[in-house]
Amino acid sequence: MSGAPARGVSFAASENEFMIIFGPDEGVSPGGGTITGFCEKIIGSIHKYLRLDASIGVGRACTRVSELEDSYKDALAALVHTFYTGSRSILHIRDIQPGTETLQSAFFYKFHARLMNELKAGHTGQVMELLEKLFDRLAAPKLQIDYVQSICAEMIFTSARALYELDEDIELVLQDRLTIMDTLYRHKNLSGLKTYVLSLFYDLSAYMAGKNSSRNSKTINRIRAIVQEGYAQELSIARIAEEVFLTPNYISLIFKKETGETLTDYITRIRIDKAKELLSTTDLKVMEISELVGYENPHYFSTVFKKSVGVHPLKYRSGK
């Protein structure tokens, strides 16, 4: 074979595992281009004639026979990384960096908080986008495979528990725990694991979207009533969230999703509309109107009014 090493021996180690011990010509390194080219031809021939995909792990070069076992273990260790590279890969142990890393806890905490908000709201597009970004980070070569799998398992089961508190029927969407674990650890590459996890979360999100449609309408109506009844008092998103028994982030998400307007903007609009009514129908001073619509500082009220309406409160009154 043109370009192949001059000496070597190959044999079957098991049914699906074959070993090649290269005896290269002088000046040819097992980690060099000659070995890589030879491996490419092997993989190409297996695919062409047997219609099978194969990957090859390349260990470190040996100077003594006693080092062959270590080189073999290197090759096996390199092959583990087909989890990231997929089938038909050639992996040199020298290219695989030692050491392990984990996702920063701060990143994962923030990620999971955002994921749960979007998942509970049934925002399927945002859920898929977040998971794409997560898997971009999980593709880092220093992350151990079992760590990546455990991250996915934790994410699935934590999400399932949180959703179960909202809707006990969520179990109908998920397989049982053992089946999920078996499926997670059965995937031999990151691409397959990603496809499985995204599919599972798509189903969860779509289910929540359907369940939320009527529930969200009731919540939005309740929020509107709270604002319309309490605009003259201190009114924060946190306080509204307490009254509807949901988190501030969650009610902000669903309000924006359902109305196209942020909750803060809605509170401001209700207050300014009431101020316009009082300016048009009463002789109350601006300071008095400011207090009646929930602004303790009349200067701040005037600033907000002008930004919303385009003119100062007194000019608005005189224009009427």
C-alpha cells in the first residue's frame, strides 16, 4: 500500500476490536502523517466494503516491548473520546489533553434557573435555544463522558420534580427513571445524547405550553386586577408574585408572552392613564395627583409622565 509503514502486524483482539502494531521505517513516527493516512485508508475501506463505521485510537510510540501494553491502553483511552467526535474518527492519545473540568457552578445554577422559567412557561423555542448553548459547553474535550451524562440526568430529573409540583400528569410525558438512565448511558456519542435530551425537553415544554394556555389567561387577568386595584399603593412585581403564588421571574415571562407588554410598563401605563384622567377632570395639584397614582416623588412622577405622554403634566392639563 503506497505511503504505508513498511513493517507491522495486525490481529483480532475481540469480535469488534482489532489491533495493529506498527513497525515504522526509520524517521517515521506513529504519531505522524504516515500513520494517520494509513488509518484513514483502513476506515475508508471498512466503510466501502463492509458498510460499517469504525474508529481508530493511536497510542504513544514505544521503544521497548514492555511498553506495548501501555500504548494499547492509551489507544483505548483515546477511543473513548469518540463520544465527542462521532464515528469514523482517528484519535491520537497525544492530542487528548489530560485532566478534567466541570461546568462552573455559577453558570449551571443560572442556566437551570432560566431553563425552569422557560420550561414552566411552555416557551419551547427558548428551551431549545438554552439547551443548544449548554451542549456547546458540554462539548469541551476536558469534560469526562460520565460527567456529561450525569449533568443531563440531573437536569432531567430536577426539571421533572419541579414540573410535577405544577401538574401531576407530567409523568405521562416522561419514561420511568430507569429507562431514562439506561437511555442516557447507552448513547455512545455526544450528538446522540444531545438529540435525546432535546427531544425529551421539547415534549415537556410542548406539554406545559398546552396546559399553560388557559392557566396563564387566568393568571394574567388576576395580575391586571391587582394592578388596577392597587396602583395607588406601593406596587412591586415581587408583591404581585406573592399574591398569585408564583415567582417574580415567572409572572414577568408569562405577562410579556401573553400581552406583548412588560409588567412594569403595564403598571406605569395604568398609573399614567389614571393621572391623565385626574388632570382632565379635577383641579388637584400635580403633587396630589402624583400621590394618588402611586408616586411618592412628584418630580419623578413628572419625569415618567413626560416620557410616556410627551409633555409635562401641567402642559397636558392646559392643553385640555
